Amino acid sequence: MQNIPFDFQTQVIEQSSTIPVLVDFWAEWCEPCRALAPVLERLAERAGDRWVLVKVNTEAFPGIASQYGVRSIPDVRLFHNGSVIDGFTGALSEYQIEQWLKKALPSPYAADMDRAASAAAAGNESEAVAILEGIVTKEPQNSPATAMLIRLILFYRPAEALALSESLEGDREYADLGAAVRTLAALLMRSETGLPDDVSKDAYVRAIASLRNGDLDGALERFIGVLRENRYYDDDGSRLACIAIFRLLGEEHEITMKHRRSFDRAF
């Protein structure tokens, strides 16, 4: 932690180009500020080289507070590369701040994630997977990297994808992905011999085979066909599989939009 007097330009703006800087705008008369201060200090001590804490007394530096639109305190701002990238007001609990930091802090592996995304977009999935595995090993709490990795390995390493998805539990941003992975991984690992004997079985097996090949267009078409024939085959498995694929792709994906109406009319 760094205390005033200080040079805001040097200790916040310039320093944030090398390490994220958490700025706590406070004042002596502010009781919530006094409650928040030791929480931030404990977190800063545990942060190591992930971020640093700078405290700005708004009574001593009203110009800086005004420049950043600080109207009520405590007001906490996270600076990165010279700019505010996130913040909160009020005396949050330690747990709430920890959860906020998980989302707000920029990853030190952002450039590697960009490389992985570019490799995947170019069809070099093995390269993308290798990069992402390295990131997740070094930074297990990196939810965007974990989610990207899960999407890449789900159809040929479903057990690993399912295990990875556990780290996303409780993260609302990835709730749909987690639900989709649980459903699809179970299907991908399902043995054909364990499926109920029925006229729909062959079509259902072909739908799962399409999933394993990553052919989501074909999988949806086949699952919807099973729905029309026998909705309740394998405990409503086709309907659940379609919903999981839609969640995985998102409602705006062209494959989702192609099949959504047929799915809605199938039962």
C-alpha cells in the first residue's frame, strides 16, 4: 500500500501501465471508509504482484476526487493502463470485494488469450487448447480462459470439460455454459448399450454421434426428429440436448436461429 503525500500521475496513472492500481477515495470523517480500509489493506497484502492499493484523501485532494466524479465515499476505482476500468462505492464485505476483483482485474495473460482466440478462429484448435491449458494452470480463477477451453475440448474430452466447468459454478455470466456442459458431457459419455430399446434409439444414437463430431447443426436436426417421434425417449433426452446446444451457441447464433422454430413446434 502507498500513502499520501504522493504524485497521482506517477503512482496511479503511470504505475497502472505495469500493474493494476486500486484507488480508495476516503476521508477521515467517513465511518464507512474506516470500516472498508482494513479490508482493502488485507486484500492488498494477499494480492502480491496482482495489484497495488493507493489511498486518496478527498479532503486533501479535492481536485482529483472531482476529476473522477467522486460524489460519495468510500469510492473505489480500479486503474489499468492509465484509465479507470471498474469500481464500486460503499463498504462492501471482504467476500464481495474478492468476487468483484475476480471479474474486474485484467488478466496478466490477456495477450495469450488473444493468441488463443486467433488460433481457434484460424482453425488451429490444438494450438489454442495448448495456450489455454497453460493459462488455466497458472490462473485457475480465469473464467474467460476456462470457458474458452471448455468450448474447444467439450466434444472430444467431455470428462475434462465437465470437471473444468465446476470452477464456473456460481458465476452468473457462465451459468448457461455450465448447464449446457453438464447435459452434453453426460450424453457424450453415454454408452449406446445403456440406452433404452425403442424405435427412436438408432436416430438418437446418430444424433449423439453428430455431437461427438462437433456437428451441432446435424445433431439438432436429429434430436428434433427424435422429439417428433418420441419426445420422452431417454427421459426427455432430445429436448434437453437441444436446449443445451442452444445455450452453448447462444440465441443469436445462426445454427440456433435455424432450428429454434422447428424445436418449438416439435412437441
